[in-house]
Amino acid sequence: MPSPGVRSLATTSVTLGLAYGVWYAYSVFLVALLREFGWSRSLVSGAFSVFVIVHGLLAPALGWLADRIGPRRLVVAGGAVLAAGLALDGTITEAWHFYLSFGVLTAVGVAAAGWVPAVVLVQRWFTERVGVALGVVSAGIGVGMFVMVPLTQYLVDAVGWRWAFWAIGALVAVWIV
């Protein structure tokens, strides 16, 4: 049986894959939303811009929170927020709904379940060879992109973009939370 540190590394890697897989699967949802609502590409892309800005601005606060409450609690809370955000993403009917649900709420979830608490967690488990441990964990982001983008495309084609958001939200809730 692997050590708790190795299990933590594997779990964190999959968690990052899911969280950032949502980020990189956005292009699949963008096309589906353009088709569904007839919004301009710049309008739909604007929600992603808000997402990236919110994600980036949260990093200092999340670092502070990871130090105060611990990275595991932060990741669980982030997973819950991410699952809720994805569930709301599947209910949108107006552009401003999408800006709030995806641009803000989903971004908060990805950030809180993402890189900052992962780094804190890994550094606590691996006081030596931190670089290797972080390399293993960050590989999960690449694997997440590799898996989540085609999975999202499959789901959008099979059940539609709303159910795709809900299915990914359920997956996030089951794995992260």
C-alpha cells in the first residue's frame, strides 16, 4: 500500500486534472453556447476572461486561507463551490447568468480546489524533493486536459451542453468533495 504522502500526491493530481480540465474544456462549451443562444463570440469569450481574472485575483487570499484553515479544507470547499458553479452553468438563459455562474462562481471553485492549495499540501508532505512532487502533481493538469476536453465534447454531443455541465459537476462533487 502506498504511503499517505504518495496517496495524497495521486489524489491531488487527479483533483487538479478535474479542476483545470473544466478550465480547458471551456472551448467545447463556447461552441455549444454560440449555437444555442446566438451570442457573439466576444460575449461568450468575455465570461472566460472574467473567469481567468477572478481565478488570478484569488490566489493571495487562497494562500492566506490555506495557511489558516489548511489546504484540504480549502480544496473540499472549492470542490463544493465548483460543483455548484457547474450545476448553475447548466441552467443559464442570459449572458449575465453565465458571467456570474461561470465567470465568478466556477472560477472561485477552480481556484480554491486548484493550484494554490495543491502547492501548500505538497510542500507539507514533501519537505525534500518538492520539485519532483510538484512536477507529478502538475502533470495531473495535463492529463486532465487530455481527458476532460474529449469527455466534455462527448457529453455535449450525447446529452447536450446543460447535461454536460451537470455531469461534470456531479463528477467534481463525487471526487473532490
